[in-house]
Amino acid sequence: MNVLIQAPACHLRWTVTRVAAHLYAVAATKNGADYDFVGNFKSLTDAHRAGRRYAEHMAHQSRQPSDSRVLMRQVA
């Protein structure tokens, strides 16, 4: 008998905050609650680019066979 098991979903998001003139801080999360500091950037464009790259990197790291959305497991 096959049983479907739901794996937890990933919540990838980044936030950009202006901390001074021409200085933007980037933080990102993969679970919606705990944010990681990504870095400080001189332009808004660079800040969003860094947030997007961080999110892509985290998404690729979470795409391992054991982390698929729906897993099939044989039940005896």
C-alpha cells in the first residue's frame, strides 16, 4: 500500500531596508520567521539582486530527493 506524506513547504522571501543614504540592508528567510542577514549594499538594485540570489541558492539547496513536496513510502 502506498501512502502520501506531505513534506513542509519552503517560504523563500527577502527584505530590503534602507539604513542610510545609499546604503541598503538585506535579510532573507526560508521559513517565514527566522531571517538571515545577507549583507549591506550601496544600491537598491544590488540589494534586490543579492536577495534574489540568496533565495535561489536556498531553493536549490532544498531540492534534494528527501525534500520533495510529496513523498511515496511503501507501507507493509
